[in-house]
Amino acid sequence: MEASVRLRCEADLTGLAGYNFAYLDEQTKRMIRRALLKAVAIPGYQVPFASREMPLPYGWGTGGIQVTASIIGPEDTLKVIDQGADDTTNAVSIRRFFARTAGVATTEDTEAASIIQTRHRVPETRLREDQILVYQVPQPEPLRLMEPRESETRTMHALEEYGSMYVKLYEDVTRHGRIATAYSYPVRVEGRYVMSPSPIPKFDNPKLTKAPMLQLFGAGREKRIYAVPPYTEVRSLDFEDYPFSVEGWDEPCALCGATDTYLDEIVTDDHGGRMFVCSDSNHCARRRAAAGEEA
Amino acid sequence: MYVAVKGGEAAITSAHELLAEARRGDPAEPELSLAQIGGQLTLAVDRVMTEGSVYDRELAALAIKQARGDLVEAVFLLRAYRTTLPRLVASLPLDTSAMLVRRRISAVFKDLPGGQVLGPTFDYTHRLLDFDLARPDGQRPPANEPEPPATTDDQPVAPMARVADILGREGLLQPETEADPCAEVGDITRDPLTYPAGRDVRLQSLARADEGFLLALGYSTQRGFGKNHPFAGEIRMGEVEVQIVPEELGFAVSIGSLTLTECEMVNQFKGGKSLPPQFTRGYGLSFGESERKAMSMALVDRALRCRELGESPGAPAQDEEFVLSHADSVEASGFVQHLKLPHYVDFQAELVMVRDMRRKFESRETSGEENGSERETALRG
Amino acid sequence: MSAAARALPVPDAGPLLCARGLTKSFGAQPALEGVSFDLWPGEVLGVVGESGSGKTTLLNILATHLAPDAGRVSYDWPERGLVDVHALAEAEKRRLLRSHWGFVHQNPRDGLRMNVSAGANVGEKLMALGLRHYGKLRARAEEWLGKVEIGPERLDDLPATYSGGMQQRLQIARNLVTEPRLVFMDEPTGGLDVSVQARLLDLLRKLVAELGLAVVIVTHDLAVARLLADRLMVMRCGRVVESGLTDQVLDDPHHPYTQLLVSSILQA
């Protein structure tokens, strides 16, 4: 909470004269909101939209930023994470961007946020119906692996031709005895569209299904928006005899002792020393704080 | 009576005079000094040194000035100068793990020994035009963001272990093949490139290759045309010592240092019949702070290793001959622009032929229509 | 022994495929003019002629790769009756190509995924049809490799490691695994050397008979036509100049062009 107050003051001091609230003009926001409505109406379908040039480079979250800019209001509280953490450089940069251009409150507290923009992770804390999770997506097309041409992949989606996705899984099992996709693990949404969950680790895939929060996905460079509405079924592709499964670690988080979270590997020296800590820094901090109170 | 056009010499002299005038611009403005170019257009200088393959900031600045800021032209000038230089000695391989690091980032670990060092990067700037910069130094308001604490300038940084070595220790990263000490390293400036090219000459070609071309090719691999799942294992920039072994001494002596940017991409690889699953790498190296170039080079290097790793080639970036034959901006710019040279002899020959073919086409068109209507009548009948 | 010597399947309903008045030109160049024929279930129709005779254009129109300028191709879709295949919606067209039909390209590289294993190549159509069990997919792939005389030890190899003849047999397995009713073949033995060709022809003959496949095979090689086809169509300059039972056409050619073809090639 303290953090959010401080950041709001910073925003007031450095507010960006000459630009609209949250950078984008209102016409553009309406265009993006129309694309978002369509995306929500057709879960998992990639809606083309007229992505704008943003003052951050393509591939660094321009899609997520445009989505956030289109849905954010002065009353919102924004959290931005990258790799699960609030203090990663790109997360800091994007948070500052909104603090500057929209003057909104920002927070690191997952529960206090009304909008969470993320790159590569879904928070460990279960989100609520009144929260929106905005994913930054570098490559929205899950079929791209098998087919580089957009004209063909759009036809494949239209006709539900998803055999080639299973060719990839078949090859994995043949070569490695298991499905060897660790992130960007493709899913099927409500039994219809095959969708990329963005490059989150497959560990996070189960958090997408039947989830209370609205999930919006923005790909700026590729000019696509898609969505998973609340309580929508999201299934990870697999074989009946090689069902989807998630990774685990042999040791708990070195900081909070959690055994059910996604862990980062920290190299501590150049003689092979390493430790494992929660990738979701806010979740880890709250667990430690709670443990401290109990003790 | 018609007199054929002559006077090429006078025309060329006049063109050169106009060029000199255009280069100088408004004489009321002070002329650019090489020190200004070398000190303030540093990234332009870095690019020209890299693609010109001469490490000399002053010469590169001169080339940029002379080329009116056209970097491809400046590369050309520098190359044409380089080719006249004697080759005195080959240095020892550079040891980039002993680099005095000014920037070092790894995208594959959150933290690692030596830490993430951002250095002077555009990365997290917001691309908003800074109108304060339009005013001269003295008239600018003070920046309201606090200056970041000084880093490497006054405190020496201990050599940092390379991420490749950290991964390599576990056998997770395919080792680079040990260089055969007896084997000569190829030199594309002395011997013509032949295909298939060895990795040494391939990397040389890529190091000199046009940044824009490599950028586009590297990008195409990310978008699915030759996908190889890259991670930026490590990007480091800083100073590296150059050592040579003079014959008369028999031991290594340092002759100076270079600013270099090195990029090691770590790429997914599922293994094959004779290789275990492990990560493979693509390698990029450039003079100065040419980071975009080093990254693109690493992506394309990895794409070109497809055959060696048993991947079936198919995408443009995986086609060695396509990539290496078209990557050099001096070659490409020369040949594209040669179209400005007179070609009227050949064109005349084409004209005669096309006119003749058109005449034949027109006469067939007339008779063909009659045939067509005959056929229709026959079908109806 | 000729193909005609085996018992012809007796059609109990109508023809499987009807072509009527197929016409196509490329620019001013007519490629096909008014070609019509019926293909019966289980029948092998050979289309012969020199290059430029229009036989490949015909095949591409039949398989819906090309649309005709005029004319119509109808297919007897079970429980639906004759449908105009060029009028089908894209989704239905793809379903037809995926489950009812097959297409064997002259160059196996055009019909295979070269960067995935033989097993995945054979299994792809099954996966497209919804089979989601790795063990079953693998077993079916192995079974089909066996049918085209490729050992189970090659199941996980990339097609690039196969010889040309093996690649062609793999392509055939990939097509037949869904047990289609009709397969189009474009010079399936072209580009293979003679001994390999003979083995492939033998195999094709066996599979066609076992599965009761209907086939339209395009070839410039009359020997291939004699071995495989029940009936022949001889094409020249986009028109059918002669057609009939294979032995009849080859042993007693009526049209001067057919006579020329037979005399120039078939003196073995």
C-alpha cells in the first residue's frame, strides 16, 4: 500500500503534458475496446487490430500496454510483473510509463491490483472476478511452429484443422518419451480455438481454466488481441496416454519454503552454486511476512 | 545534324564539386569535427567500424563525415582503405571472459555472479522525443530524474564468468569445438568464399554483414521461418585486451584493447541419434556497442548451423549460400546501384526482340479469334 | 500379367467420380478441352500422354487443386449422393481430401513433412481426424509402414534419411492410412530407377487390390499403365483421343497417335 502511494506522488510530479490519459487517444482506445469485445465473444480467437506505434519497442510489451491503456481508468490500481516479479527492469519501465501517462495508482500487491499486466507468468495468488489479467504476447499464433504462413494458419483455425499441432506432440513423445514443450504450451479454449497462452511456463497453464478473472492477451507487433472470459474451459493439448503434466522442483523455495510455486534458479557463484526461489516475488514476500507474524 | 553526347569528364568534375558543397552544408554553421562525430555519434562509428572491419574510431568518423552520414557509403570507404593495409600479424584469440565489463545482461537467469549490469542502454527508455536536447547544453533545465550511481568508470570490475561457461559445466550447452591449433583460420579478405563454408569464414562474413539484412533474417527465424527457440544467454560489452606473440619474443604481449559487444544465444535443441538433448549456441561479435548487430548475427549463425545439427534446412536464414552471398552491404549496394550505369546496348537488343514478339502476338490474336469462333460454332453444331 | 486379368469389381451403385466437359486454359493456351469420363468404385484409370498433353491439369482439376473454366466434377459422397466437388465449401473440400481421397505426388517431398519422423507422417491424417492416443497412432503407423515394406526400425527416422523409393512408399502409406476410397497419383514412379520402380509397381498393385481402391493415375510410361490400370485414357493436346480397356488400347490401338505412342515405347 505504501508503495502505491509513493508511486502516485511520483506520477503527479512527472505527469506527461501534451498526451491523453494513458497515452493513447480516445479513438484508438475505442478501436481496441471493440477488438476486446469481439475477443471476449469468441474465446481464443485472434482478433486483428490496428496496433499503434508505441514509445516502447515491439516485443517489449506493446500489445499488453495498448490493452491496458484501453481499459484503465483513473480509479484503477495497476500491477506490472515480468517473470513473476515487480522489480524486473521491463516491469519497472512499464509501471513507470502508466504512472507517468495516466497518473494511476500502482501496486506490487497482487490482491490490491484491479489490473495486472504480465509477461511470462500468472501470479500464484488466485485472482478474483473483479480483476483483469493482461498478458503481453510476442507470438500469438500457436500454429506458427508448423506453418509459417499467416494466410494458411488463419484457414486452419477457421476449419479447425489442428492435426499438425499433434504432429509436434507426436514427435516430442517419439524423441523424448514425453511432450517436450516447457512454455508457450498450446491450449484449446472451450473446445474450439487452439490458442497460445503466451510464453508462460506450462506450470501456469492450469491457472487459466475456469478462472474467475478476465484474461486479455495483446500482441502489438503481430497486431492481434484475444481473450479468455471468466470461467472458460482451457485445456492443454495432450494425448490420452501421455496426459498433460507440470514441472516440479526437488527443493522448496529457499526464502519462503513454498513447495507449490514456480521457482527461479539463481546462480550464486561460478563453481556450480545455485539456489531456488519463488518467481512470484510478491507471493513469496507475503508468505514470509505471514510466517514472521506467526513466529 | 545530331551529335552524340560527350563531356563525361566535365560532368563528373562538376558532380564532385556539388557533392563537396552538399556535404559541407550551410557554411555559416561550424563544420563537424572528427572528434564530435567520434565522441557523439558513437554508435554510427561503431557500426561503420564493424561492417568496415577496421577498428579505428578516427578513420570511421572520417568516413562518416565524408559519406554525409550515409553509413553504408562510409563502410565502403573504410573497406576500400582497409584493403590497402599490410597484414602484419594475427593476434591470439580474444579472451572475452576477461572483458572489463560495462554492460552485461543475461535473459536466462534472474541473477548470477557479477549481476545484471545495464550500462548505457536505450532498452528501458520511453521513446518520447526529448525536446530539451534540441537546445544547446547550457540552456537545458536540470534533469528531474536522479542520476544513477556511477558504475564502472571509477571502480574496476572483476572479470565475470560467462553464462556459457556456467551452463557448459553441467554439459547443458554444446561445447564449441576445440580449435585445432595447427589449422589456419580462413580469411575472407584473402581467399574467396566457397560453399559449404566453415564456421570460421561464416562468422567472418556475418561480422562484416549488413546489420539491416541480418536483423531481418534473425527476425524471420523468430517468426517461424527456421525457428530455433533462442534465448539471450548473455550479452556483454566492454574492453578486451588484444595480445600478439611477436616471433622475436616468443611470448604474448598486449598491444591495446578493443571495445566489443559479444552475444551468445542459447537455443533449444532436442538432440538426435548421436547427440544428447542440450542447448546449442549462436554466436555474435561486433566492434563497439553494436548490440543489435551482435544479436542478429548470433541468431543467423545458429540458423546456419542447421545442417551440422541435423535439422532440415528450408527457411531463407538457414540457406548458407543465400545468406552469405547477399549479406555484404558493399557488394549489394554496388550491384544494386550499378543499375544506374548505362545499359542501353543491352536494352536496345531487348527492344528489338520485344517489338518483334509483340508483332507476332498481335497477328496471332487476330487469327486466333477467328479460330475461337469457329470452335464455338462447331460445338454448338 | 496385365491388370485387366484380375477380376474387375462389379459396381453395385453408380460411378464414384464423374467428369463432364472439363475445360481449362492458361491465358491463350488451351490445356484441357471437354474431357468427360466416369470412374467406378475400385477401378484403376490410367491417363497417358506426353508432357503437355493436359493429363496433369486434368488430375489437378479432379483433385480440386485447380478450378475448371467449364465442366463439372461430381463425387459420390456416401449418404449424400453426387456432389459437385468444386462447389463444396472450403471446409468440406478439405474434409474430402483428408478422409475420402488421397493424392500421391511425383516428388515425395511435396507430399511428406520432411522434418518430422516417418511415424508422424503416417499418423498426421489420423490425428487430423481426431485420434488422440499416442500408442494407437504409433501402432497404426508401424502397421502401415509394414504394408509398404518399411521395417519398424525406421519408424522414428526422418524421411530425409530414406532412399527415393522408400520416401515414395512412405508417401503412399501416409495417404492410405485413413483408407480412402479414391487416390490420385501423379507419375508415382517417375524419378525412380528401374528396379525400384518395379518393386513399387508390384506393391501398388497389391495394395489397390487389397483395399479395393479406385485410382486415377497419370503417367507418361505405358509400361506402368499396363501393369496398374484397368482402363486407359490417351490424351493429346488437352483432348482424349482414345479410351478403353488397357489391353485393348495397348494391343490394338485405333488412333494414329496411340499407335505412335505404343510403337515408340512398348517394344520390350
